[in-house]
Amino acid sequence: MKPSEIARVEAYLRATFGNDRIRIDPPKKTNAPIEVSIGDEFIGVLHRDEDEGEVSYSLNISILEEDLPTLTKN
């Protein structure tokens, strides 16, 4: 992805979720994953797809089971 695309997607995510701490880091190598973070916390990977001239972006957020809170039953 071009830096201008990354900036536009980052601005969209920040406005949509009302969080200016959302950050998209340009990949260090060509074809490397594009990482999305909130502050210093990695939250997922951004993908760009182009099909028949239409461009879309998808954000894959992984949640580890070990990070989930324990809920008590009432």
C-alpha cells in the first residue's frame, strides 16, 4: 500500500472509532503485513484488495483466548 492510502485508512479508522491513538505502520519490507495498533498495543493486520478496478480494505483483528476476561455467572 502507498503511504497516502495508509494515511487515508488510518484517518477513516480514527474517525469511525473516535480514537486518535489508532496507528497503521507502513510495512518495513515489500509485501510484509501492515500492522494496526492502538497506542503500543498491536490489534490486527490490514489487507488491501483490488477486484475489477474496485479497491477495498479489510482489517483482521485477532483476539487471543488468554487475553479474554473471566466472567462470573449470576
